[in-house]
Amino acid sequence: MPEPESPADTSRRETDAERRRRRAQFLRELAEARELRDRVQPRRAKTARLRHAMRMRTFRW
């Protein structure tokens, strides 16, 4: 039979949900900052894009 949840288990699950929400917010802000930087510095963004493409081409599976 499953044991009733203790208050510690419930609070831990809430903190996990809170952590996931904060992480999602952080990742959204990070992507937004990256897009802004790419708009402000198009040459650097292009160079980074080309560098990333070269890295992906030379990656061995």
C-alpha cells in the first residue's frame, strides 16, 4: 500500500516545480538576450553562426 505523503515530500515537489519555472524563465531571458545581441552585432552573430556550423560539420558521431 502506498504510504501517505509526508509534508517534506509535498514541499520538495513544490520546490521542484518552482525550480523548473525559474529555469524556464531564465532560459527564455537568455534566448531573448542572445537575439538582441545578434540584432545589435550582426557581424559577430554571423561569425558565431559560421563557427558553430563548422564545429557541427567536423563533429564525429
